Amino acid sequence: MNPKINKWLAVAGGLALCAVLVVLIGQRFQTPKPVDAPLPSQSSEVSKVTVDPSKQDSTEKEKEVTVTPPDTTQPVTTDNGAVSNGTEQTIQGDVSKPEYTEEQRQDPTQKPNGEKVTEPPKAVDHDKVEQPKETPKSDSQPQGGETKDGKIYVPGFGWIEDHGGGGEGTVGDSDGDINKQVGIMD
């Protein structure tokens, strides 16, 4: 056999194998058909059932249960305005703010809700408030912006090297399109 025929036989065998595998895998996904269970055999024999009346009365007396009806004379309980009487439910009612009289609001000896105030508030003249003096410098900690040995002190960062100014900026030529390149980053 020449190599060309061997190649075609290998391809045809591979395709046949794939087709067989697809069929087998497809059968795994099918659900089996339900099979009816066989009916139990029926016998033509008749069995007789006898009831003893004396035993029947004693078992009925044992099974007798006394049920008391629920007391419906008590009022239905409410919880924060929500009413529940059996299967009906309602949404909680609106919350009402307490109304205070003008006298309760102006009384400096007590709060409007009736709580006593231990010390009445003192009025402060805001024009006579003493301004705080400058915070005293501590010799052990340098102040922000101090320079020493080519370094600058920044509060929260400590001593960092001073590079002689802020950043570097240039003006770019742009027609306003934000998607165009403006400059080159090094």
C-alpha cells in the first residue's frame, strides 16, 4: 500500500471512531424509560373480619380527648401599633412626635422631655472669647518646611531630599481632542 492510501485509511478510521464515541456519549444523556411495576397478585380468598363490641367501647374511651376552645374574651395584643388577630396582619401605624409646649421649651431647669438639667447653660459673649496663642515650638521636633543638610522636613514624612522646587510643566499643542497624544514621557 502506498502512503496516500494509508493516510486516507487512518482518517476514515478516526472519523468512524469519533462517530461511535458521539453515539455512545449521546446515549448516556438519555433518561431511561419508566417501567411499570407489576401489580400484586390478587387472591380470591375472602378474609373475615370480626369486631368484638366489648373491646370497641374501651378503646374509644381511651382515645377520647377533651379540647377546650380558645378564650376570645381577651383583647388582641398589639406590638408597636402592629395588630394581629388570627391570620390578618396590618402595617405598623405612623410614629407620632411628642408635642412640647412653649413653656417646656423655654424652661432652662429641665429638658423638654422632663429630664432635669443639673447646671443651666451659661451664655458666652463671642466677642470676648480668648484666641489661642501660637503653639509653642518644641526644640526636639522640627517644624514643617525647615531645611538642613540639603533635606527638607515634611510633617508625617520626616526628612526628605529637597530637589529644588515643585514639578516640571510644559504647554502642549492640542486641538482639544482628548484621544490624541500630546507629548512624550521619558
